[in-house]
Amino acid sequence: MNLNLSNILKFLVIYLFFTNVLYAKSTLKWNKTYSGGSEFNINRVDFTLPSGGEWLLISIHEWNIKGISWRGATFVKEKNNTLVEVFGAGAVNSHGQFISAVDSWLYENVFGRSNYDGCLDKKEYFLVIKKRKSASFNCFIVRHDDVYKSIFYPDGKSGVQGIIKTFNDSWFRKWVGDKDIQLPKIMLTSDHYFYNKSSGYHAAIESHSINPEIDNGPETLFSDEETSEYHKFNIEKYPAAKKHMKSFIKKAAIKHKQFEYNVKAKENFKLDLSEFDNYKKAEIKEEPSKIINQLRDLKKLLDEGILTEDEFKKAKKKLLN
């Protein structure tokens, strides 16, 4: 995914007479494969690749304006020369600089009424759950994409702010063309956006798209977004698609809980996804150092005689499980 740069330039010109744009190298390596479930860091934000198989990193995009930086990456997965999954992740980090300008720019990109995607109640989105407070936001979206259109004829126009789809990437188009990748008719996508200064001066974006036929879904009937069986206005006529979309949403909700953990969302700013009954089963990865510190604290309590040996063993077992 990417964020349109034009409007932050307009905001920052109020503060700066000129800007120097610098490009910094990411620790991720272009054209390298990464295993599903791998963790990586972009702009001080942790991300987790969806589990299963190998992911190819095909694009790294980044900019830096007076210390305010955007970094993003796009990963793909193919099987038998057919596109299977796409994963995009990125983060803006202001490092505490020009906060009001950054707040305004993020608001315009994420909530601006444009032809781009964003945390909007658009008719083609199947589900939008969001929380907003001042400039802060936490957003979870489920939608379907006409893949060919999204890659070669995307919505939006130059100069208008908004979030750019993961598919709309010149390196993505090059990879599809060079490898003669066959495209699915439709991909189901979950989008995850987060920004809250109390959790750090960064905004994070994550998007995961998957070919439903590869994900144990029924054969896709239509490629056009308006007529697709996965469109919320059409899905009641297609029970198999409805069942698969329900399954996809549950898995996407689990993904959002992991996303919230990675961005260090405060408890009072997390989304209530309890309507998706299996999201509570998500295995949110704890930091190893946190568990180690808790074990050390238990051992100290045992050594000081505050805990008995039996109490220590029970507490240790509970912690490790």
C-alpha cells in the first residue's frame, strides 16, 4: 500500500520554505523471499506476514521529508503462475515533528472523500468497522477487488489525496507482465489502518488480498466489482460465496487483533470485533522478552519465600501455556 504524497507537501509548505527529499534503504531486501509468519519492522512498526508458504518482496517504496518518513513494502505469492495472495504494509513516522500538519494530511488521506480507498463507508466495501477520536483512528475493512482493473485501470486521479491500493504499483505491474502471471477474477481483501499518538508518532497500514478459489472458496463467477457474487448487495443470492465471505471475515478479524498488538494499540482504542465469534482464539504473539521477565519475577518471588514451590510451578505453567 502507499500514501499519496501531494497533500502533505501542501501542508508542510506552511512550515518550510523548501523541502529536501531523501531516500533511505530499508532492511528488507527487494526480490528476496520470506517465509509466512515472518516478522519484520518498518519505520519502528512491527508487521507479520500471513502464515503459510513463501512470499516474494517485489516492491519497496519510501520517502523522507525533513524527518517525516513513509516506508512501505509489497509482497506477492503465486502458484502455478497464478496470483494467489498479495500483502502490503507500511508506516508513516513523524518522530514528533510538524504534528498538526501530519494529523491533517493523514485525515485527508484516510477519510477524504475521493476515488481512492480509505476508511470510508463505500458501497463496494463489504464491512467497515472504525473508531475515531480527534486525529486518531483504528479501522478494519473487508472488500473485494476486481484484480485486473485495480492493477491496470485503478480508480482515482492525479493530485487527489487518498490511500492507493497495493495492486496499484508499477513494480507489481512489471512483475505481472514479466512473469506472465495469470490474474484471478476477484480477490478478497482486508485492510487495517491505525494512528494514535499515545501509541507512538506513527501511522500504520496493512492490506492482505487472497484469491478465494485458492482459499477453499467456490469457483469465482464474476470479475466485475459491481456484479460480483461477493458484493454485499449481491451475496445473498450466492450461498457458497456468503459462507466463504463469513469465513474470510473471521480470519481477517484475527489478523486485525494481531495488527493492533503490533502497533501497540491501547485497550481503550481497540475495535470491538466480538461479533466474529472466533477472533478471541487468535494467537497473538507475545514478545519473548516480556515472558522471560515475568518468569524472572516469579523466580524472585520463589527465592524470597513469597511463593511456595507448588504455587511457583502452577504460575509458571499458566504463563507458558
